[in-house]
Amino acid sequence: MRVNAGPLGNSFLEVAVGYNHSIVPISKRLASQCGFSLRPHPPGHMELFVSLQNCFAHNVHDKEFTTALSLRVYGDDAEEAEMYQVADTCRYPTWASREIICDPNYMEASVSVRRALRDDSPPIPFSALPEPRSRSLEPRHAAKATVRALNAFQIKAVVFFSPDERPMSVTQALGKGYGVTNSPTRLVLRGSPTAPEAYRQDVAGVPMTVLKTSTIFEKKWIASQIDSAVACPTGQLGYVMVHDNTISWFMPRHIDPLISTEKFTLLEVHMGVDGQRLDAEEMAARKYTLNINDVHIITEIPVGAIGGYFKSTVKDNEYYMSYTIAPMLELLWAEDENGEVTRYKVLFSITTRLVLDQPQLVDNTIGEEQLFRVSLGPFAPDMELLTLTLSSVVLSVAECNARGFDVQELGSQNGFKTFTLQVPFMDPLVLKTKGVGTTRYSVDLLFGLQTLHDLSPLAYAASLVSTLVDEVAPFMSASCAHQSFHVTVTYGTPNFHFQVVLGKRLLTPTLAQQYGLTEHGTHVTFAVPFSDPSAVFEVIEDSNIKSRLDMALRYPQTSEAFQAFSLSCTFLSTLTECYPNGTMTVLAVKFESVPKMNLSQLSLNDPTCGPVSIDDRFASFVFSVNSCGTTRKVKCSYDFNTTYSLSFIAAQAYTEPYAEPAKGDLEVVLRLASGGVLGDAWGSPPFSLAC
């Protein structure tokens, strides 16, 4: 019977069994005496193996066995415990003449008594535990019990061979920790591998622990003797080897202490794990192999195979791992022709030696992501990450995740685990050091781990450093010339990705080709016509249009602009034209300040004269100068081209009155006389004068 309990975490498991309406705790001595074995089965589980013929089993005709368990799980506070009741009935209808079980905690031999005790009355059952109290039998029933006691066999003594004879009463054997019980058809002998009457024997190079007994049954005038023996492999030295990452387990093909004749025939060989037999297909899937030669049965298991587990050990802050698996080997053999066979089952446990396997820190940091990315591992499943210390600040895993560090535990197909961590460069715990055109980001990191099974601490320290060239963003400038906006975009730091936005439109490859974009290595240039849809019209001044182009550079990921500006320029534009045939054309434009203007509703002085063509920005009118309410305006200009000769007579001026020279403004008026008489002068300009 196998029970898996877990996950237990850091709690403890206490096993008890229900018997006679009471709860009996299973101590270490009682476990080996009665057929109980408890072993760890990580991560965080315990497995309990119980012999079907244990001391507390309710036995129905040696075919059905019921055991009721009480499991108590408790932590540091033993009073706050959880109780679980587990009961199961196992059926085992077909017994071999001899059944032998080798468990790391006990050795058991179950022998049929039918041939040895040839009698119509089966032997009186004997248990290692006291029978439940009952009321006194009536005289008639008491008399029948006495007659049955006189006519049925009872166990009187047990003789141990170690290898010398050591006879004991049943009471003495029980007192030394042996289990001696019998049912109507079976005799069960059980003992610890370290029992004082057990001895060591080398069998085909495999050290084995041997326990041999003769049990004396007696009834009135008659005594009978039944021999029992059990031999189990001891330890791992010499017959368990690890080579090329493969475990090889050697077991004798012929177990001499258990075989008394030369007519030995090996009938069946089976392999399993954790007490469960595996078929050939499952063994192949797990890469287990089973080989048999004249001397040994050899089981080969890859280290790390399914069915086992890795265990962590920390010594002096160094990390070690070992691999443990509990293979089972089941043999069936016959020794004579009378049909009696032996079923031999070994529940073994193999643990490889400790191997130093220091975890490795893998730095997957990509500076452009502004993020430290690291992973630490591999670890066995029984390791957990408790804390992370960054720049002397201790944080729990939960606190790290709340801070945005994204701590994760990643498992793999081979059962190992790895811890991953991300730390943004901009976190205050990251040290930033400015250099010439560079920035150095660094953080001291300490992983705080521990083993789950014994809470051994492990610390792993690392320093993370990343130096980045200071990022220079692209820069855009523009000017106006030749009826266009001339735009220049100067590149920044390599791999700085950006987008150019013109007005409300993204600069696509199609638009770039339309604008004549030219690559110059360090920058690009292109020209946007002032009338392009990317620009907007602001105002008309005489025969000029004032147009504006809004420009921006932005991040592709977030569409956030890191540079934005506008450029307004006045461009000469012919809005009206006259043709020799008496036709005029007028171009009307839509201004940004009047976004809801409907160009289709525009007209000239004559409401019937509407635009001949329109789009979302322009309306075009074509009409005769004699129509649509056209008015005339005459403007004339004249030029004088006549040249006159002038003469000047210099005369000595009178000096009186006398004036001192001084600085100042002197207003001089020059007039032309029409006939040599100063009074008859020409009128006001315009006139032309040539000198």
C-alpha cells in the first residue's frame, strides 16, 4: 500500500494508525517491526509504503487487507495541526509459496504454512499487538475455545541463525523489535536491516544482509518447524556504479542464502519505480534497460530520468546536487517440481554522490532596451528564491515584482528551474555615471535562496554593468524658397528609430518619392510645395499667399513627438489672370481659420457665376470680362521726356549783413521760370528734369 502526502512545504508529517478504536503513533522502531516505510519524494512530498500484512491490517482470509491511517501535518506550532484520515483496502488473492520484501526500512518474509502444518485445523492467528478486550465468554464458548487451542498449532518459539543458533520465545523476539505474526495460511517474519541477529554475506559480489529463522509451532503431542529466510542488498558500495551519467545497479541472479536446492529456475524478472511495476513500453520511454547474464541482473537508469529527482545541498555557500531514484526489482523463481515458487521484491533507493554544480548567471542585457535582463540557474526543484538585494536594499520577490522587476521562476523539461530578473536602467537603485558622450549603468545584485527540505541558505552575488553611448535624437530644420518648403532631417544616434510627420500626414515612401527625398549620408532633404495638402493656408496679401507647414519627429512605438515646430512663409501666387480673348480666371482658396467653409457655395458678384471646379482646398472661376458683375477701373501715368537747358550767373554777394557760419538745415527750393522772369514759373510737378 502506497500513500503520497503533499505538498508539505515546510511542515512535518506524523503517521499513526487506527487500531482497537484508538490511534497508535508509528515510531521508528514500530515502523520496521510492523512494515511501515516513510521516505521523501520531492518537491515537498512524502511517500508512505505499508506492507499489506502489517501489524494493524484487517485481514480477510489472506485476500483482502484494510489499513486505516491517521496523518497529522504540523508546522513550528505543533498545536495547530491538520488531521487527515486515509483508509484503503488492497486485494492480493494470489500468493506465492514464499513472498520476500526488501525495503530500506525493513525486511519481510511471508511463508505459506499449509504444507508444514498438515492439519484440518488452521493455526491460531498470532499478532504482535494485544488483542482487543472483550467480555468473558460464556462457558459453552469458552469450552470450544479451549478445545480449539488444544487441537490447533500455536507459535511457541523462534530460533535465529546468525549464523549460530539463538532460540527465543516469541515475547523475547517481539521485545527485540522483530515482527512475528501468523494468519490461518501465512507466517510472517519481519526485522530491521540492522537487527542484531542479521548478518552480512557477499553474494556474487553484492553485500547482502541475511536473516534466517526457524519458527516452532506446537499443539497437543505434536511440534512442527517452519524455516524462513530473507536476504536484502545493503548500501550501494560495489554494486551500484555511475558511469557516463548512467546508473548501473547489479543484483545477484542466484541469491544463495534463499535457495536450498540446485533445481533453480528463474521464471520472471520485472522492473519498476516506487513500488510500481513498469511494462517494456514504459521502460523504453524512460530509457531504462534490464540485462540478465549468468551472474547478475543489471538495471541501468540515466541520471535525471523520469521517476527520480534531484536534491540540492548547500555547503559553505557552494551548491551541490545529487540524484535519487527508488527502483524496484521483482523476481519469480522455482526450486523444485512441486509448484512452490518464491516472489522476491526489492524496493531500493539509489542516490548519486554530491556533485558541485555552481549556478551560472547569464546576462541577456540589451542596452538599447534600457533594461538589465539576467537569469540564474539551473537549480533542482527544491530551491526557492526568497530575496533580492540591489544596492544594499533588500526586497522580497513580491516587492521586486511590484517595483516592475518581473522576477519569474521558469521550469524545464529535465526538471530543473531557473530564476529570471529584469531591472530597468531608470530605477533609482541603478547607479548612473556620466562619461564623455556615454552613460554607465550599474547595480550590485545579491540573490538570496534556500533549500526547501532543510532551509539551507545560499547567496549568489553579481555586478551588472552596461555602458551606452548617449542618445542623440534626429533634428529637423526647414526654409522657404522656390514655391516650396525645403526640409532637412539630420540623423542622430545610430539605430534611433523615428517617424516624420508633415501636417497631419506621415511621411511614407510614396510621399518621400513625391517630394524628391534625397539621401546625403548624415541627413536627408526634400521639398514640400506650399500648395501641398500637408500645408495649410493662413492669409492672402495682395498677390501672395501665406502658407504654413507643421512638422514633427516622433517615436514609432508611442507616437510621442520629441521635436515639433511650424514654418510660415509668403509665396507669390497668381490668383487672377486676364487673357487677350477677354476671359478672366480667379482662384479662391480655403483658409485654416475658416475650416467649415464650403467652396462649392462661393460665387462672383453675379450669384449665378459659381466655380467651374472645386476640391477640398481650391475653387476655380472662369468668366468673361463683360459678365458676372465685372467692373472697370482706368489708371493712367505720364512721362516727361523734354530736355531744357539752364544757365546760372555767378555774382559777388554782398557781405552785409554778415553772419557767422553755423551748422543746421537749409531748405532750398528750386523753381523754373517759363520766360526768363522769375515771377512766371512752372506750376507744381509732375515734370521731368534732366541734368
